[in-house]
Amino acid sequence: DVKVTQSSRYLVKRTGEKVFLECVQDMDHENMFWYRQDPGLGLRLIYFSYDVKMKEKGDIPEGYSVSREKKERFSLILESASTNQTSMYLCASSAGGGTYEQYFGPGTRLTVT
Amino acid sequence: GNSVTQMEGPVTLSEEAFLTINCTYTATGYPSLFWYVQYPGEGLQLLLKATKADDKGSNKGFEATYRKETTSFHLEKGSVQVSDSAVYFCALSDRGQGFSFIFGKGTRLLVKP
């Protein structure tokens, strides 16, 4: 079974802090994704990566950056956390585009106070 | 651009009732279609998928048929259980649009004993 793990289930940070969310997948997938999930808005894509050191902006990249130094690990960075970044963050991976499904981690619920 | 529209919830049913959750899509290419389920406090899990017109995806008693003529992928189950209570997401992946998925906003299902 594909396993996608995220470093924390719950996280509380203060405004202005730098926040790192880590995601690791164990199936040698090429593609990895970061979404945020908010009530009434569904899932929105922040960034994705289709190869090591490669990244593409999604629909809402402002205030976020990412890093992919190794194939299995994809990090989401909030350079200076703000209260409007309080959300559920979901990481996913897939073997390719098109017919390939995405596999999701359990999510990190981030609260910025 | 591509989009997915799901019926708004919540949907409340009694145990053993028939379930339909409507999903329609707009896509410029030849999308693959997916249903994901999210149980409380967890990430999304793939429920079923269909990769071409007239394909039927099925899993755990759930079914959905890829209807190109009506651009629909409705989720059905003949007899729901309390354990089916969750949020259901319809999604599409279009090869012509790279690796990203487009998700609907989700439909919450509540099954009462």
C-alpha cells in the first residue's frame, strides 16, 4: 500500500513564525502536491512538484514556498505565518498524470494565533 | 477551464436507503474521473475511478459510470450504512492539463441508524 505521511497532525504557531510542513511518500512517486482544505472552498492546490527540485505554482501559492530535495520528500514552507493561513493542509503523491490517482496523507491541521 | 460541480450537502439518509450524489464536469480534453471519501479527521481516500467514457468504477458497494454524453459521474450505493457517513469528493484529471486534479467542493453524507 502507498503510504503518505505528514510530520504533524496538529500544529499551533504564532503569527510571523516560519512554519515547515513535511510530507514523505514511500512509493517512488514522481509527483507530489500540497493542498489546503477550508470549509465551503473544498481543496485548493498550493504547489506541486513533478520531479526533484522542480516545482509549479498551483491556484493559491501566495505566502507559501516549497522544497523538494529528495524524491520522497516534499516540504511546504510558510515564510511568515498569518492567521488567514489557519487551515487543514493535505499532501498527496501520484505516479503520473491523467489516469493515475493521487494518494493523500492524513493532513495537518495548522492553527496560527 | 476544467471544473467539477457536485450537489451541495449535507445529504441525510436512513440506514439501508439508496444513495445518489450528483457530479458533473467540464473538461476540454479526455479526463479521468475519480471519487474520493474523507472520514472525520482523516485525509482523502480513493473510492473509485473511471478513465474513459462508459467505464464503470466500483468499490465497497459504491458505483459510478463515466457518461460523456451528459458529462456526469454520479456516485450511487444501493444500501448505505452508518459507517458510510463521510464527505465525498468528485475529481477529474485531464492529461492535457498536466498533473493536477480538479476537485468538487465535497458533499457531506450523514447516515442515521
